[in-house]
Amino acid sequence: AGGAAIATLHSVTGSADDFYDYRFETQQDPDDLASFYGGEELMELFCIFPIVGQMMMRNAHFDDQGNVQTLGFPGKMTVSMVFSDESNEETGQTDWFNKRERFTNTLFGVKLWDMVVNFGFRTKEDGTVECYHFGEYFHGSAPVLSQAMLLIFKLHARWVAWSTEHHINHFAFGSALAGDEDVAEEFEHASRANMPLFLLKNYAWSDLKAMVFGTYDSNKPPSFLLKERDEEGRQWDELRERHLGEMAKLRAVRDEIAATEELLPFQRKSIQIQIAEDIEDDRTVIKSMLAHRDTKGFSDVKSLLVKHHTIALKRR
């Protein structure tokens, strides 16, 4: 009864743990991916439209703790981030990279919601590079508003994951039109700066023709969001068929499968300790930079964030 009450309260207040998990594979260079996820490129895709990034950063500034203070939804939002990674001793390339961001929204000093998300990639045992976007938790304090914001962030995460996969696997790092560097560079910038407009200009007409005339590019691979579920999903379906009606057993089997699944980097205890240490290190670096430089607007905050990431990579 106590557990049910807590779960109900969690739902009513618009709170959830592990509230999204999107992953996709890529053939891109791990070091390039680390620069992408740690730099402003991901920030552009995260904001979807340029005007959103400009609105958020227009009045942004660093506080005394090294966190970014900016426009909230509504009120004021505090943003903190930390970069963690590890290199492969044999190849020298980045083995995994994780960017952990925390967003805390307050209105008149009252916390409305608190969210932590993780972006990054890992190199699996078979050499496959897997990128992930993971919502660690969303804790709401204002029932109706928090529920609405949780839904919005879930939808937003789905779009960001799809657009990031599309950008990385088709246009990032000069992937598109390798024979024409100028066009490849133009596509790379346009696809991350304003993906909706980019798709409208370059794909809407071809997709409309495909819908009307039934023609399509058979060589173009589908997005990861349209692909079949992974092996774990198929195993779960088989187990469900065999144990239909025995819900207690099904839950036990599901938990057993989840327990044996390979964890993402930030979910491992040793790396959680490393992330905690990285948070303190990065905070020290930010405070040191702020001691020699003030931030009063978009350009100052943006340049300091870029410098922060560059220093973080060099330090590791």
C-alpha cells in the first residue's frame, strides 16, 4: 500500500525516473563524437530552432557556483553540466563519453521541477559505437504544470534523438556529399542549426512525391525510430507468450533480463563516482575562469562554455 501511494504521488506530481531512453549506432569516429556531444553542435539541435537558443542565452550568466542562470519555463532556470570520458588504452581513441546536464526551474524562489539528462556514446565489446540520449529523472513539484512539462520534455527528447541520429549519420563531420566539401559543410551546418527548416527545404518535396506517386529512395536507410525492436524486446515477447497470465513470473523474468543488460557508462557505480569528482573539478575550473572574466550576455556565456569544454578535454 505504501509503495502504491508513493507511485501515485510520483505520477500526480509529474515525476518519473528513466523517463526516456533512445539509442542508435553510428560509424563515425569516437573522438569526433566526443567533440560533438561536448560542444555547441548538440546545443543547436537541442534547441531545435535558433530563436529558442537565443532566447535562453540572451540573459544567461554564470552564478558564483559556476552554474548557468537563464530563462525558465516559467521563471528562472539553473543549468549545470559535467563532461566525463575515458580513452581506450590500445587505440588511444575515446572509449566512451558522457555529458550530464541538470536543469532546475524555479518561480519566485519555489522549485517547480528538476531534471537530469545524459547524452553520449559508448564503444560496445564488439566494437560497435552506440550513441544514447537518456532521461535520468524528472522531479516535479507543481502537479499540473509538472505533468505538462514532463510530457513536453518526452516529446522533445524524441525529436532531439531522431534529429541527432539523422545529423550524425548523414551530415556530421562532412559525411554528406564527400566529393563536394563546400556543399557538405553547408549541409552539416544547416542540418544542426535548424533541422526542421533543413528538412522542409531538402526533403519535404521528395517526401510529398513519394506519398502521391509511391516513389521513394530505396537506398536510404530508415531512421532508428522505425527499426525493429532489439533482441531484448523479442526475447521479452517470447517469454510473455510462454507465461501468459502469470504476471508475477513475467515481472520477475523482466527484472532478471534488465539486471543482466549491459549498463550505460553513467549507470555504473565506478563511473558515477568519477562523474561526482568531475563535477567538483569542473566547478573549480569554471570558478577560476569566472575570476578572470565576466559574463553578461549570450556571446560571453557561449564562448566560456566552449572554452570550458576545450579545457575539460585537454585535462583528460
